[in-house]
Amino acid sequence: MNDTKAMLRYELWRNPALRKKRVLFIAWGTGIGSAFSDNGKIYEGRHGLAGEIGHSIICADGLKSLEDYAAGRVFQPKGKALWLQDLIKNKNSKRTKLIFKKLGEGLGIGILNAIYHYDPDIIIIGGGLYRFLPYTLPYIRRVLSENALTPEISKIKIRRSSATEDAGVLGAVLG
């Protein structure tokens, strides 16, 4: 079991109501990982790769993946470890708003593709960038509403993980 599936396991343990739903968990940080459960059963897939949306190719030109558009490593300045805190501190600057827009649009494309594959009832965002969800959600929602095949898709519940960044460790212990 990888760290993202362990994070989903923790969410399912912490919130029993999720065990009766189709849940897509996205670990959004330096990269993008994801895991999917249906009625409490986490799908691993034959090769343990079920749900790995971060490696999905979303641009044929140069074979760019979702991670190339929406992962933290794309926006992190070289040699700057505390860039997340800087973004939060400067959340109203033009530069930061543009980063939130780009992150939200990129993740929104990935989420829309994942919705088409997994048809979840709820999407939970965890990982190192989960703090940015309030700033990026309007852009994610716009991608969904402008591109969804049905209006219901744009209304799927998307929320931040209730767990800390240690959820993977906690989920692994539970597993």
C-alpha cells in the first residue's frame, strides 16, 4: 500500500459515513497521487496503480502529465524550501493569485478526468498543498462547470482532508 492509499484508509477510518460512498482521495503536494474506494474497499489494481491520476498524460505535445501542470514542484522556486508559507503570507499579491489560478486549473483538469473514470460521490484533497484548496477551489470549480458533460459533475463535493500530513503513517498503521 502506498502513502496515498494509506491516507485514504485513515479518512475511511476517521469518518465511517465515507465507507458507504465512492471516495476519490488526492494527495496534492510535490507530486500528485490519488486513491479510490467504493463502499470502504480501496482499489489497488492488479499492479497497485489504480487511481494514479498524477501520471495521466493530459497534453500530447511533449507527453506532459497532470503533475507537469498542477504539482508543487512545478511552482516551487529553486532552493526555496519555505515557499508554501511565502505564498500564504502573500496570498493577495498578483503573482500568488496567478499561481493559485494555474494550480487550480491544472488540478481541475485532473479532477474532471478522474470523475469520468471513477464517478466519485466525494473528492478529498490532502497532502502538502491541501492548505491551498480554499484559494484554488474557485478555479477547480470553473474548470468543472465549463467542461463537464453534465451539470451535476460540477457540484460534486470537494473538501480538504480532515487529517494532518501524517495521515499516511496513521493509515499504514491501521492497515
